Amino acid sequence: MSASQNPDPAAIGARVYHLSPGGSDAWSGKRALPDRQRTDGPFATWERARDAIRELKQKQGGQLPQPVRVVVHGGTYYLKQPIVFTPEDSGSIGAPVEFVAAPGESPVLSGGRRITGWQKTTLNGHAVWVARIPEQPQGGSVIRELWVNGERRTRARHPNRGYLAVAEVPDAKADVPWSQGQARFAYKAGEWPSAATIDQAEVRVMNRWVESHLPVAGVDETARRVTFRKNSVFKLDPGDLYYIENAAEFLDLPGEWWCDSRDSKIYYFPLPGEDPRQTVIVAPVQSQLIRFAGRPEAHQFIDHLCFRGLTFAHTEWHFPSGFDTGKDKVEIWPPPKAEVGGFAQAAIGVPGAVRAEGMRNAVFENCSFLHLGSYGLELGRGCQQNRVQACEFADLGAGGIKIGETAIRQTPAEIAWGNEISDCHIHDGGRLYHSAIGIWIGQSPSNKLRHNHIHDFYYTGISIGWTWGYDRALATNNLVEFNHVHHIGVLSNGDGPILSDMAGIYTLGLHSGTVIRNNLWHDTAGLRYGGWGIYFDEGTTGILAENNLVYRTTHGGFHQHYGKNNTVRNNIFVDAEKHQIQRSRAESHLSFTFEQNIVFWNRGKLLDGQFQDKQFLMRRNLYWHSEGQDIRFGQDSLADWQKKGHEEGSLVADPLFANPAAGDFRLKPGSPAAQIGFQPFDLGNVGPRVKTIGAFR
């Protein structure tokens, strides 16, 4: 049922409860507003509304013969702990349990606390505000995010814009493996400012495809070396980008703030015109908002819940004390010997603000996941046939959605499968964990990603699979179609790239039955290498990519590291900067079939990597350099390349695009693309088919 098909619950015999921040848990919840005597009215807390449904079910013999709807009224629900749903909270196909925003109202579930009691003071010669940090349930007095009037504010940082570069890494000797991190580096003269509060600062350093979060232990200004209390994830290299956060001395621009963990205070440098009496300032105190605690190993699922029109906001997750990512690294990488400040890929261990295990047939519709310090939604172990539709995910500390796990489950009940993400807008992620993904699918088959709009992530837009090589993998039969994915690696505001080895879509391992079709991928950029449109990484097998348009990438429209029996057919690849098509490893089996594609470019070379063998099939393709340069397949002309057994039926000719400079790649009449069997496809309906209600507020 869509949001537009929202019938009167009384007309379908539903039991209705009301929930409002101005309610009381002593009331019945059967009224939308308090009565005149204030003896009855809506519930006040989510826990009370949940428990009322449990009580109703018990009174009816443990079953719900009728649908139950909780009408959630507008306002902010500041949660004291995550709301937990268990199998006893299930509905059924004929009697679902719904939590639905009241018409025209905007309820917010917040994991934060509003900061009040601001006092005016001065810091670094600036007029600023100061207040106490809200008590953190997990203890400590450090926060890493702040929202003012619904906007994320910048934690005091150096430099204010852009990045610094590592000068030297004294412990990264030649014999140190690339997977072993370091706890110090040398900085360039003049780049590291003196700061009395530097021991409260953290450095975020970018290396390869990950970022490391490194608390400062000390600085040797004579040797220009900084030492950290954690190791980087991987071996650092000179030139790696970094920036520093949270020293009092960095608080120098309006809109910045500094967390003084010693005195449990927060300092805010207000924007012009801001008044502490009229400003809503929220700091996160919870890492999670809702947890669905099914027990799929015992076949105890949470079934048929629906959440519509709700906003989930204000969470923060950070590495717990004693954190060690050894257990989160992929098997081929050795575990670290010391505590490290990050994850080996995709910020994979950062949880969802809303996290589920053992949930089936649930619906999230027209919901907003905003202003979060983590992933938005996580459909983990045993989550099956759930639907996320027309939701917005924005201003995210990590990524948008995670489906499945890194582990391969042995029993069908524990495998996440058959979930659908459609018509969602997922953007402006990786604010804290830069390597996070727009949509990540792990060891999970038969999911559908359809008509989503994903953009402005520092790393990959969509990632599927978590098996490196040809071992057992479960990411089969996934469907990715009609998605619009852009500004990956480089943001639309021009920031980046800061990481390498990313793509519009990235795959790993066995993918039999997986189809990537009718998608639009563009504006992807890697720092040192690896800004691809479509990227088949290690062991990608049995995947089909067809009818995709890819343009403006730094390192290629298509890249296969290694894999087998993949098909890339009837796509358009336009204007990669370095090279258009890349193959990084030759193997004894067929790598891929590349056929009926149009490749059109104005800079860089056509092929890069391993094309000396014959274990790849390229045929019936159309190639054209828009500046009229001679087209070479390695060192060969097309005719010489064909004599070696490649590119049968291929052509070098202008495809006659309507207006490529304006991004119009429709074919004019008489295009030679017809001679290679190319079938025109329409991407006019990529992205969401319905407007999401979120306004990135």
C-alpha cells in the first residue's frame, strides 16, 4: 500500500492508538488529543504504544484478528534508549501493525538531546557560546556531531577547507606489509599548528580505500612527528590526505564548535544573527533508535510491521573502548596486532541507526533517515522480503542502507534475502566514516535495488558481495535497475576525491543471476586510482551489465580486476579521463564478454591492463574518439587487433549522439550503432518514480 492509499483505519476495522510527545503513558492512547479534564488522551512513549499492542494481542488469545495502527503525532520524541521490537510484536498479512505519521504532521525519533543553558563567553578572541555536554549513556564526554536548527555544524578543524598531506611515515619500511598500519607520521613544515589542546584532537587520514580515525597522543615539533593512540588501518604512504579535528585553537569560523572533554563543555561559534534563546541545538547521545530483535536461528521472526512518514535522527556511533577490527577484516587480510582506528572496507562495522535481525515483510515508506552518525538502516541476519520505498537518507555519518552480513550463514532462516529498496533518495553520506556506501549488500541474494537516486559519497554508490575470489558466496540473483548514481568520490560541491578504488557500483565474488541494467552512472573520481563506473572486483562471476550509461569517470567506464563469465552488453561508456576499459588480471578462463557497446571518449587511452592473452571476448562494439585521434587497441589498429582474433564485427565510427556535450546520448537517425546490433534504451525514468517526503531538514 502506498502513502497515497492510506484508508481510514475505522473503515478496515483497525484498532487505533495515538502517540504524542504531549501525551501520557497513564492514558488509554485511544484519543488523538487530551480530553478537557486531561484524564485521557494519547500515549507519550513508543514503548507504551508497543506494549499496548502486546496487551491487546494477549487479550485476544495471542493473535491480532484486526489491523492495528498507531497514529504518531508531530513533535520530537527524545529516546532514552533504543526501542526494541521482538517476535511478540508481529502482525500478520491480514492484520499488520502500523506506526504512521498523523496527516500533515512530522514526528521525529531523536537519539539526541537539546542543549540549553548557553552562556556567552570568548575563545580565541571570538564571541562564542558555552554549555554543558549532555550526559552520555555509555559514559565519557566526547561528541563528534552537532546540529543547529536542523543543520550539521562543523567540528573545529584544521585546515578549514581542503586537506593536508602526510610527509613521511618513519615506521612504514619497505618490508612492512601494506595491510599493517602505523601509529605516527611526519608532517610538512608549517602545516601542523601549535595547540595546547592538541591531546583532545583526532586526525582523520585517508589511505587507499579507507579512512583511519586516530586520536592524537603527542606531537614532536622539532622532528615534525605526530604520534597516535591507535594504528592506521593500512600502511600509510607519503602524500596521504588528512585533516585534524577538535582542538580549541581551531575554533576560528562561525558555525564551528569544539568539544572540551576535560570539562565536559561544548563551545559554539554562532553564525551572524543566531540567538541562543531561539536556536535549537541538538547533540547525539544514542547510537541506535530502533532495534528489531528477531531470532531467526529459532525461526522466531518479527513479521508485518509498517513504518510510514517518520523521521529518524540524531545518532552517533564511535569505536568502543578496546576496539579491534581484526574480526571485521576479510579473511585474506591478517588481523592487526594493535588497536586500529577504522575498518578494512566500506566502514562495514558501523551499525544502522535502525537495525534489524529476523524481520520479515516489514515496510518503511516515506520515512526520513536524517542527521545520523552511522548508517541509516541495517537489514541484517535473517531479514527477508522487507521493503523500503520512497525514503530519504541524508546527512549521514556513514552510509545509507546495509543488507545482509559479511558472514555466510548456513541455514536459510538466517540468510538475509529478497529485500527491496526502491524510489529512495540517498545522499550526502560519509560525513564521519568517509568509506561508507550508499547501499551495501553483503552475503545476501535476490534483493532488488530499483529507481533510487544516490549521490555525494566519498566512496562507492552501490556495493554487492563480500567474498574475495572464487570461494562460496551468497550475493546471487540481485537486481539493480533504473538507479541514478553520481558524484561518487568527488562531491557535487567539488570536494574530493580523497579515496581510491571506488565505483558507481562495485561487486565481489559469485553473482550468478545478478543483473545490472538501465542505470545511469556518472561523475565518479578516484584519488590515485580507481574511479570507475562499473567495477567487477576480485572473483566477480556470472554477472550481467546491460543498457547502462556511464560517463565522466576518472579511471574508466568499466573495470574488471579479475573474475569469470561476466557479460557487459549494450552499454554506453563516455569520456573517462585515464582509460575507458580496464582489465587487471589475465586468467586461464574467460574473463568477460564485452559486446554491442558504444565507447566514446575525448582523452586518455582506450584499453589499460592485461589484454595480451585471449581469455576475453570483445566483439561487435562501436568506438569513437571525439577529437578525431587515431584509435589504438594497445599498439594495434582495429584491423590488426581483429587479425589477433578480437573485436569481430566491431567498428570505428561516430555514433551520432544527439548532444553529448549536454549529456544527451540519444542516437540520431543513421547511427552506425545499428550495424553492431546495439539496441537503444531509454533512461528517462531513472531515479525515484515518486517524490520522497524528506526535505533534508
